Amino acid sequence: MKSIALIEVGYLSPTLLVTDRCLKSSGVSLLSIENADSGELCIKLIGTTAAIQEAARIAEATAGQMRVSVRSSLLPAPETEAVDVINSKPTYGDLLGTYDTYLARNDSMSSSKEAIGLLETQGLSSNLHALDVMLKTADVSVVGKEKIGGGYVTMMIRGDIAAVQAAVEAGKQTVEKLGGKLILADLISNPHPDIVALLPK
């Protein structure tokens, strides 16, 4: 019987970074990421008890480095009815116009040397302005824009690692210059396939 880790992390960008690190380092699989409608998201991982314990340790260390909130709960051999609720279908929210759960879909990046750039702000205008600057700074393309409530907006770009680094740095500087509230500006290099599969189309 597999065990489940429930790891709640503040904000979308840190959640994606934490998830990528857990998937690459601990031998777990991703069930989904669910929006708690509070600015926090719950990463749901499945694996052996030892693997999910290691994932929780990695998550706490990674979130600590980013100075974002993290809480983990480990369910060894959970009851079937609990698993059914934990792994339930996404619910559509009219307010944000999105589903509350991110599920993996089939996708592939064109190169293993690509990266995903993440620019998360509280507030939309500085993020949109920064997106234009990022696109003008380097050869990157838009993956999508995600809102998780509370005014938190994450812009995602992709491209080769050097281009994404340059673009994210330019986006960060733009948000700061405009006086926007920057949550995180970072990138995931060589993202795990499960992370790529979560991204907007």
C-alpha cells in the first residue's frame, strides 16, 4: 500500500519549485496540486512511506530557502475513502474562472535544456508590464498566466536556460521599478515531466 504526502506551500511559483525538487529527488509521483483559495496550494504526492518522508523533508528545506510557508502531513497506507477525496476530480470556480486542481496532462518540451520562468506578483498590472519586458529581453515564449486568488498572479515563460534567466531578471527589475509586490521571480531548469504536464496550454 502506498502512502501519501500532503504538502501545503504558500503561493504558486514556490509550489511548482518545491514540487519539481521533490519529484526529482525523492522517488515519489504527483497526484495533483490543489488550490486552497487562500494563497496556499496543496501538493499531493504518492509513494512509499520512506519516499514521502524524504519528499516532506525536501519540501520543508526548499520552502525554507524561499522563506515561504510550508506544512506537511504524511498519510501512511490511507483509507480508500480518504484517497477518493484526496484524489477527487477538479472543481470549477466561477470567481477565478479556473479549476481548483492542477492535473498532469501530456506535454513535452522541445529540449531538456529548456527552463520554465516564473514571475509571481500580488497584483496584475506590474506582472503584465513585466511580461512585455521579458518577451523583449530574450528569446522566450509565454506558457500562460495563472491566478490563485488573493490577487496573486503567476506569469510563466519558457525557453533555453540562459534566455529564461535573463528574462526573469528583467521582469523582476520591472516589477520592483513599478513598485509592484513581487512574490517570487525564479526558474525551473530542466523541469520534471510532471511539472511540464501541469502547465497551462
